[in-house]
Amino acid sequence: MANIRTHLKELRKSRKLSQQELAQLVGVRRETIVHLENNRYNPSLELALKIAAIFQLPVEDIFQLNEKEDS
């Protein structure tokens, strides 16, 4: 389970970008965007920075550490 929560889906939709378009902009497959949006994948630092640059936001406005510990 991912330790990072994201608001990527909402941001992407607000900018009227498809998953495929965002994937192409940051150089990954569409499936990677799907996994990120569903909190099933933690992005690499490089990918997080690329996404932040696309949206012109600080990384922490898009991705947050999930403080809840799983038992």
C-alpha cells in the first residue's frame, strides 16, 4: 500500500488533461498515472517533481505523506 496520498486526479481534471496526456507530458505510461491517482504507487522524486512542474505547484500541494500507520 502506498504511503503517499495524492490530489492528482482532481488537479488533472481541473486542467482538462486526460491520463494519457499527463503521462506523455511526464514521460510515463498511462497506467502509472492510474496507479498514482488510486494511491497504489509512490512516485519517484523525479516523477513527483515533473508532475509538480506541469501543474506549477509545490510537490507537497500534490502529494502528502500518509501519516496513518498500518498495523
